[in-house]
Amino acid sequence: MTTAEKTTDTTRTTDTTRTTRATGTSRTTWASGSDDPTAWWSTDRVAGLAAERLEAEVVDLAGRLSAGTFELLVLVGELDARGLWARWGALSCAAWLADVCDVEVATARTQVRVARAMRDHPALHAAMADGDVSYAKARVLVPHLSTSNVDALLALALANPAGRLGAAIAAWSQRHEDPDDVARRQHHERCVSWRTGGDGMVTITVRVPPAVAGAMCAVIDAEVTRAGAPAGASLGQQRADALLHLLTHGGSQVDAEVVFHVRGDGTTLADGTPVSDHVVAGLLPEAFVSLLLVDAQRQPIDASPRRRTPTRRQRRVIDQTQHQCAHPGCSARTFLQYDHIQPYATGGPTVLANLQRLCGPHNRARNGPSVGD
Ligand SMILES: [Zn+2]
């Protein structure tokens, strides 16, 4: 760790219960309000950097930061294993870390968890040392690691970007874990919590198994559709209104449909969240099952062209293949309506090749009221 490391105030020695790590001679602080124009952080120097040099410095520093994070985790792992934090009266290594390094407790807890996993699984340690697995990915990976799956999960981490790793692990677990274990774990980890943010707003977090989430989200969106939005409300705002209405007025009148896509390579909700076959089997007795036939190129095989409104099956196919509004440049992804590319009135058939999805405004701009039902 060199000049990029942030040092916290090292004069906290007045508080005798705290410790500060000895500072190395090469360390530079992030000076606040410094007017030294020769310092590397000075606004003048940075403003004078050529584009390539600026890019190179960002890439270089990002690399040093992740190398620094790795080093930090190695040290934290050792400190945790030796139990040194207890000497300072801290209740846990994470509590010590949060206090001394001035980070949030949740951040410190994650760091300790990853540091421990690196000691438990040398393959993870090696992958992180080589820079193959970033801390961002390790954080996602670690809660699921065991000695029996570490190689497979590390392969997933290499093959998927950090943002998609969670879903990839879930899909893998579904194929390789006992479905009863998955169901039991997911049920056990159900949780609702809330916390107040600095802006005074409260964030409510709900963790539920995928099939439950599918049903909850479908009910919220059904209420959004039923209620009709106040002018200018964003989708997020409409969902907040809908959720509040459901909680205060009861949601039993709302009729919502949850779609599960059951395929050879696994079952998912419409947004790609994996659901175990076990759950699907449990739902089957009361579910409406619609078979979707595809040809060798995985293109859906079509249905009736004469009726005006697309069949339920056609809508499912379009939903699965067209994820956003077909209007050029529009990225709307929710509450899309079905539209005949060649209008039905001028003989356009109701076949998949002639159907597209448009957001409300673009569909109205083209046709007036929705073609779908
Ligand atoms: Zn649109």
C-alpha cells in the first residue's frame, strides 16, 4: 500500500481504548484544503493531465486499490485468527475494524467474512491474489462457498460479471443442491428489515424465496395497473403507492398472474430469477399450464393469425423475446402493450412476426388504445 491509502486521523490517542496502526513513512494523507500546487492531488496538476495520462492514472490507481483491498483482507484474516481485536475490548473483529478503520460495521463484517473464507479456501485466496476474482465478486461468492463447491463457484465467478454472479450461483445451486435443502434455506432466510438513511427516508428490505417474490411483485404491478398513475409519477413511485394501498386496504381483491418459464435448462421468473423445479411441482396442481413449442432454432412455433388480440401463448412468447419497447431509442421495460407492426385494420395478421411490444405512450402515439386485453 502506498500513496493512495487513506489515513484516518492518527491523533485519536486521547481515546485510550483505541489503537492506531503505525504509519509508514511512504504514506501520504488525503489532505483536505491543501493549497500545495506541487502535490499530486492538487487540482492544478490533475487539470493539466493529458487524456491518456489521466486514464492511465485512474486505471493504475484502481489496480492499486484492489491490490490494497486484497492485502487488507490477508492482514484482517491474520488479525482475526490471532484474536488480537479482543485486546482492545472489541466484541468482534468486525467491530474492531469498524471502529479503528472508520468503516461501517456492515462493511467490516463483509471484509472479515471474505478474509476468513480466503483462509478456509486456498483456491479463493489464489484467485484473488492473481486478480482473477475481485473483492466485489468474492463478497457475492463467500456466503455460498463450501469445500465441495469451491472449484465450481470460482469457475462461475470467472465466467460472470459481478452483477450477474448472484443469479448464476442461484441457478447453479438449483441444479446441484438438494431442492429440499434449497427450499429450507430460502425459507429460513426470509426477512423484512428497515433502516433510516441520512436523508430521513426509510429503506425497507424484503428477502423472500423467488416464488414468493414473484407473487408479491405481480400483485404490486397488478395494483399499479388497476390504480392508474397520477401524472408524472415514475414506475418506482407508482409501485410505492400501490404497495402502500395494498398494505392499508388489503390486497385480497387484486388478481395477479405470476408467470414461470419452465425450460429444459431450468425454471425462472419472467426476469430470469431461478426457481427450483420443486417449487414449480408444488404449484402445478393449481397452475394454468401453457405449452410453448419452439423449433430447432429455439424460435417459437406460431398460432392463429385471424383473431385480433394476441393469444395468451403469443403474448408469453413476445414477453420472453422482446424485453423493451420496440420504439427506436425507447428503453421502457414495464407495462408494455402489444401492437401489430402492420396494423390489423389494413390486414396485418396476428402472428408473432407481425407483433411487437410498445410502451403506453408509444402505443397510443401509433394506434390509440391498446390492442392487448
Ligand atoms: Zn416506448
